[in-house]
Amino acid sequence: MEKHTRETAHDALLKVSNIDVFHGSFQALWDVSLEVKPGEMLALIGANTAGKSTLLDTISGLLHPAKGSIEFEGRNTSALDPFQIVELGISQVPEGRRLFPEMSVLDNLILGSYNRKARSKREQNLKQVYRHFPILEDRKNQLAKTLSGGQQQMLAIGRGLMADPKLMLLDEISLGLAPIVLDELYRALREIRERGITILFVEQNVRRTLQEADRAYILESGRVVLSGTPAELQEEEEVRKAYFGV
Amino acid sequence: MTDLLDLAAPLLRGILLGGLYVLIALGLSLVFGVMKLINVAHGDLVILGTYFAFFLMSGELLGHKYSVIANLGIDPILSLVIVIPLLFAIGYAIQKFLMSRALGISMEAPLLIAFGISLIIQNTAQKLWTPLSRGLTPTYALECFTVGVLRIPLIYLLDFIAALVVMLALREFLKRTYLGKAINAASQDKRAASLMGINNNRVYAFAFGIAMAIAAIAGVFLGLTFPFNPTSGVSFLIIAFGVIIVGGLGSMLGTFIGGMILGLAQTFGGYFLGATAQMLVLYVIVLVVLAVRPQGIFGR
């Protein structure tokens, strides 16, 4: 926990402070705080119901915190709607991809650039997406539902990039995908990050997380229980027990 | 030979009349497809458009005849320049101020609101324009054109052309524009749409507005084709449901074919069973489709 105090407030791109979030009467997050620094690749780890997706959805404005605040580039976004948050520069690649199945690959990508700021950069971002995932350019006129699982995930990430984000939230991109496909997705994520886009990702695969992330937060039953660099986390006995089984 | 030629008249009339039914059904289909909202006021909103055109042509309102407007005598088709934006605004407002809140409450709330709107329109129209049957009757509404030996009312042809134009325009709009794609996206996955930066409430309001703009066109051509009164909306709502049921929801081609089938059912029903039975045949066809293929001919 003492790793929290090392981070200074002013250099955070995103600062989540002490939020409580409810699904109806069920409290999903308890006093959660988290900071994302510009340019880093930050992971959220935790069991299925730990609240990782809830946290991403709250950052995206699909849910609103009952207590606490969320600041993006120093601006309080806790009460904003999702479309306003996308425009500020946070895009989410949701769990299960949630593509528009009956629309073409290209139309899915174009919809990613719906917010006003992204529209003017549409062609430029489209070229970038095709550079990361050339297969999408080959398949641009196909319906999204006809793509393979891996290609659909590429499209979901590409669609998120079309929003011209500063911060990208990725929810369980590895779900149901073969390791070889994942290697390609994470190679693309590293390229994306090298272009200066900050990444916050949720990942079930702890080994993969500790390989890819600069830092990670561990959520348990809606609370942050640990955070730190992969090396620091691996030293923690709790983590080893819970996530590595040793 | 004469028999076959006799059949050609109801065939052609049925197909052309189907165009009018397509026009009426398109707005209902759009609102259901996007918002999953059954707008039982759709028929009345169509008739409201008809009455707006009627007022702009005749100047009649609350038992008075406003001679300024009567002298202008704006042609019904020309009046669309005014009636389309007017109904668009009404539709936009209905969604923005009434439905958007109701959609969050329950499935029944928007249905009840639509039912209320229906009653309000019917009763207001009775006050403003009396319960009497009216018609939009510029000279061309009474003319016929001939195909070989067949004489077909000119307005039937105009109905069909209007349906084609509106359908193609709507299709291109949904396919090519950002707003159209957003409407499409919000109808497929509301949550994903909002993560794309789409303001669903705004998109819904536009979708309702566009549906009502199409209803305005439907209303004007309806008034040119059939006589109407303040409660006519109900029977045209049923026809619009029939078109969607027969054609299948969410398919524009289905809506088009559905309109043709109901148009043909009506004209052939009239031909074989007499004028009193023509609507009966139409309803029976809807029932048969519901029983045999409930998702509609082109439905998934």
C-alpha cells in the first residue's frame, strides 16, 4: 500500500480518488483510488467479480461514483456522460468486444471516430489502425460478424483507436483467444503505447500482465489491495499465493 | 384474355397502393428498430401531417376559413416544405421530453405515453377540424393515367414514386452519414454506441424526428389518396403494423415487399369479393403470416 504515496498527484493523467460505486443497491467498489501516469501501461488484476470492469465503466461514465472523484487531466469527470468522456480523450475497448455485427469493418472503425475531435483526424487514424492491423484493411468491406475472434478483437482495438484517445481502457482482450493471437495483440499495444497513448488494461492472465505492464493494481472484492511494479508485486507473498499458486 | 386483362388493373393498382403503405410503415419501423418503442400514436401523427397540409390548402381551422391561407391554397405536395420540418420538430420533442425519460422507467411507460399522444391528437383534430371526413383534392388527385387500356389514378403512381424516393433516401442516409451510422449503431448495441462517443439521447431524438418527417410525407400522400377524418390514424396504424409483420422487422426490403403484398391483398380482395371485403383480406393475410412465419417473410 505504501507504493501509493510515492506517486505524486500532479503528474497523473487520470486520478481516481476514493470512489464508491453501486450497481443498484449492491456496492461494487469500495473506496478505490488509482493513478495513471502519462505514457504508462497499467494493468488491473483481480478475480472475476473483483470490480475491474466496474472501475473501467465508471471511468468511461457508464456508471457514476456515489462517493469520491475521477479527474482526467485535472478535470473532474465523475458526473460526465460517456460521450463527453470519449471526447475528452478516454476510449474503452469493452469486454466481449461489442462490435456492431451487422456493419462493415470500415463502418465500425468510422463509428469509433464519432466524437467531434476525432472526426477531423479520421483518415490519419485509419491509416494508423491499418498499420497496426493490416488484416483490417484487407477485410474492411466485410461484415464485422464474419471476422475470426482474433480479428474481431483487433477491430475492437482499432475502433477504440479511432476515437483519437490519450488514454485507452482495454477490458479482457485475451478472452477466448489463442496465445499466438495474443502475442500479436500485445505487440500492437506496445506500438500504440510507443505512440504516446496511455493504456489501462484488465487482464485475467497474470503472467501476461506482469510481462507487459509497467505497474499493476490488484483488486479484490471491490477494493484495491496492492499496487506496484511487476517485480514488486511478485515479491509480495499474498500475490504469489493468490495468483501464481506458489 | 379479357379476364387476364381485368386482373391487370388490380395488380397494378395494388402494387402502386402498396407504396403508400410502405410510406406509412417506414416511420413506425424506424422507431421500433432503433428505440424498441411501439409507437401506437404513429397513425395519428401521420394523420396530423395530413391535417396540417389540409389547413395549408383550405385555411380551415376551428370552424373558420382563414381566407389569407385559403387564397394562397398551398398545394399539398408543396406544403411538405412546411409539414416535414413541423413533424420533425414534434417527433424530436416527443422523444427528447417524453420518451427519453419513459424509456428508463419500464417497457409500458413509453407505450402509455404513445397511447396518450394518440388520444390527444384525435381529440384535438376533432376540435380543430370537426369529425367530418375530408380530402386533399388538388386537380391532379382526381386524374387518371392510362397504361394500354388500363386507367389508374395518377395519385397511386405518385404514392409509389414517393415511397421509392423516401426509401432510397433513408437507406443512403443510414449508410453514408455519421448520424445515420450512429442511429444504426445505437439500434444494434446501445452501450457500445455510447462508448463510441455517441450521445444516445440525441440520436434517438433525431431518429424519432426523422420517422415523423417520413410520417409527414406519408400523411400528405394518404390525404391525396383517401378521404380521412380525425380517427383514421387507427386503421392506418393497423396497416402499418401489417406491413411490418408481413415483411419482417428490421428489413427495408421486407417493408417494401410487405407494403406491396398488403396493397395487392386489398385490390384483389376488392376485385374478387367486393369493396366491403377488401380490408378483410388484408387482415387475414397478416394473421396467416403471423401464424406461419411470425418473424415475417424477410425477418431473421
